[in-house]
Amino acid sequence: MDVMPSALMDHYLSTWAEMTAPGAQFEMTDTEVRGIPMRVFTKAPPTMRFLWELAGGYADRDYVVFEDERYTYAEMGAIVRSLAQHLGDVHGVTRGDRVAISMRNYPEWVATYWATVSLGAAVVGMNAWWTTEEMEYGLSDSRPKVLIADDERIERVLPILDNLRATAPLHVISVRSDRPLPDDCSRWDAVVNPTTAPEALPAVDIDPDDDACIFYTSGTTGFPKGAQLTHRGSVHNVMNLAFMGLTAAGAEAKAKAAGDLVGKEMGDPVAGGASQSVYMAPTPLFHVTANNCLLQPCTLVGGKIVLTYKWDPGRALELIERERVTNFSGVPTMSRELITHPDWDKRDTSSIQGMGGGGAALQPDLVHKIDKSLKRGAPSTGYGLTETHGIITANASKFFIDKPTSCGRVVPVCDAKLIDEDGNDLAPGPDVRGELCVRGPIVVKGYLNRPEASGEAIVNGWFRTGDIAMIDEDGFVHLVDRAKDMVLRGGENVYSAEVEAAIYHHPAVAEAAVFGVPDDRLGEEVGVAIHLRPGATLSAEELQGFLGEHIAKHKVPRYVWFLDEQLPRNANGKFLKRDLKERLIPTL
């Protein structure tokens, strides 16, 4: 059990109380949201459009850097207004409609997000790794009026465009592509002209509980589910991020002033050589990690967001030095690859104030390695899910160093509890393990077109995370296992049932059981044990090639075992995956 010095914990709790006190910046109010009692921040902006309009005050600051491209807030604002005008005037996009984005982390992703939510429409953030088949499912399920996609995604969607349009109109706008297009498709440069953009966004009445975004999560039943993220939930996630960071920093300052803590000087971004907060987003914007937990808070504080064409630790170090990055947040393997890269000591990384991320737990050794590697910064982590708009907990700096196995305390607007396998509430304690459930404004509205799945995941406002946790005496959450049958590969959730469903489409397969295989770099890789039909033949390469046509690359099993006998199962006929893992993984 990680134990934090009592004096340091006292400073943390007193800072927490001061920041949430009546009249304070993070004062809270009891209310009902969609019939569920909860706490909300009294001073929270009502919508994401409101947050975007606040950013207009940062006009001359750099906002988006993509490789060697650079856009100020004013320049991006003109692009957003021009696109919003086109979407509204030409395609009739308005409150309640949807616009799908399918591309790499290009600046156009950022512009499309803000233009769409400012119209009161919802962004459909499509996984850029999806195959044609997966894209067809997502677009059929979400029914956007417009799809804005880059060249690679345009190539995948063109063969199914007629099928999609057979049931509903869908206009396509291509980004950074010279590929021939049908006559009724458009090119970004032909429809977006910032020099003729209107002075203001179109007027629209947006409710805080309107959908702001649909992010698809891997499905436990073979199909991804579209989580409905609201304006209220997104705004509260941004405020939670600000609160947790300010609380940790304030508590450290108090502890140092009282002589209860001696540590390296953290400084501030300006002293570190930067004129503003600079966030590097190495993970895809179609996830809450980069979009909700980096892009949105960066925009609120007038920061700069640094995007890359693809993940390359050497290139990332170049950009960290050039752009004076203050906040690096990716999956843990990215932080590890940075600090162990041969160029780490050759590059100036002194601007970094925080390094860590989410999507998977930071191993305790990595927490300490980050702390030792950063000249003036500290490690940080956040735990959350798509279904919670971002973070549920956060841990940083000295508090993370003292509790490296904890993902932190639950954010102030959320209630948390543990339940047993039968759904009964458990009293928290150092010896109590149970499934973590949370309730608050950050819980999504539900799953698009999936009322049964919504009802199973969210019960009386309580979202079942599927993660087994322990809550210690300081209120810090420790994740110990997963209740869901899932592989966590490099921050990507891969549900075994979804992969198994794809495998069973192969005529040679009689039985298949998918499970996680430990991996030093990615945390886990996907493995599968297979029993073939009598007389059938199949190689690992053939199976992987077959699956590559139906599911995204990261879901295709890296490890494949063929068993002559039927797979082991319990009395209820369920495959014994733990037995398979214990038997097969040591053979690698």
C-alpha cells in the first residue's frame, strides 16, 4: 500500500476544500441532470460553443502546430466560421444533426470539431484505423449529413458511398487529397475560404445536454457503440482537468511554504522558456484522451496544441524542443520511448512541466523514471473512459510519486462506489475490491441507437466502468483488474467479443478465444486460441490477412495458437481463458 505523508495529505485536502468552497472558482451546486441527482460546477460554461468563443480573446497567439504548419487563434477562427457557414448554408447542418470526421490529426480535424459543435450539431469522431467495413457500420449507425475525411479514409469510403446514400443523403468533403471524386463530393479548399469568412458564427440555441460528439467504443458484442458525449459533460471534464491540476499544484506550494515538502522547483511555463502552455497531442483526436483532455483544455487557456503526422519519438523530441512543449500526454509507452530515446539527452526538454498520460496505467517504475528525467517537471496520469468524457481521477507530481500505483482521487463533481458481482454496494477499504461505478455530469447520455446497452452500462445514473478497484483511506483509487473481457493494447480498448465475432466469419474456425498477452511496449497484445473444424486448414498468416479486411489492424491478433482439442470450458460452457493464458503464454 502506498502511504502519503499525513502533512502533505492535509495540504491536499485543505486546498481541495478551499477551491470548492462557496464563491470559489470551483463551487458546486446540487441539481438534477436528465432526472439524476448530482453536483455540477456553479460557474461552468453552458456549452462547448461558449468555450470556443472565449478563445477569441487569444487572437494573435499560436493555436495549432502541425509538423511545419502553424495557425493562430485568429486564423483558425476564420477557418471555423467559414466551414460553419458552408455546413449550415449549403448542407443545412444545424442543431441535432451530425458531421463525421475521419482523418489523421490534421488541423482540419480541429476546425471541423469547433465548427460542428458551434452549430449545435454533433461530431462523429470516427476511428481512423477502421476498415471499409467498420466505416460503413459507423456511418450507417450515426447517419451524419456530412463526412469530412482525408485521402486514406476517402479511399476506403468511396466503394460504399452508394450503399450509404441509398437510405440517407451523405455529402463528402475531402481533405489533403488529389484523389478523383464523384461530381457531388467537395474538396476542402474549394468550400472553406477564411478570407471571406463571416464575422460571427451563426446564431443557434444549444442545450447543455445536447450531443456534442459521438465517439465509438469497441463493442462487447461484436459492434462498436457510439457514446453520446454532451456539451455539459465535455465542459465539466475540462473543468475537472483544471481543478485536479490546480489542486495538486496549490497543495505542493502550501507544503513547501510550511516546510513540509522539499523538492525540485517546478517553475512555470514562462520561466521554462515558453510564453504560453504548450500541449503535445501524440494520440488520435478521435479519442477523449487527445480531444477532450488535451485540445479542449488547451483551447480554454489559450495554449498551443502540437500535432504530428504519426508517432515518432525522435520527431516528437524535435518538436518538444522547437515549440517549448510544457505538457506531454500520451499512452505510457510513449513517455517511456521518449525518456529512453538516444536523443533525450541531446534535446532541450526543460520546458516540460508534466509528462504522463492515460489509456493505460503508468507502471510505478515509469513514474519514478519520469520524475528523475524531467529537469523541472513531474509525472502525471489520468484515468477515465469515453463514457465519462475523459477523466474520472487524476494524480500528479508529489502525490503521484508517493502513490505510484494509484490513478488519483475522484473528481469533485462525481460520486464513486464499488459493487460486487451481484451489483451490491461495497464499503471502501484497503482490503475491499469491487467494480468501480461513478455518477455525475461527466457520464454520457447513453449509446446511440442502443437503449439496451445503455441500460446495462448506466443504472440509475451510475456508470459501471468494468474496472475492479480499491479505494484507500485517502480516497485515492487503485485499479487492480478488469471485469470486462478486454485487451488494453497501447491505450486502445480491444474487446475480445468483437475480435471473436470477426474470427467466426472464417469458415475454418470452430472455436476461438481471444485474450491479452503481456507486452513490454504496448502493455498487452492480442492473442487467440483456435480449434478448427474437422478437415479444415488455416495458418496464422491466413487468419491475420482475413481479419485485416474486416477489423482494424490493432485488433488483429499478433499471437495465434491452434489447438487440436476443443478449448477448455466450465460447466456453463464458457471458455476458460485464464487456463489458456497460463498454458499458452509461457510457450512464446
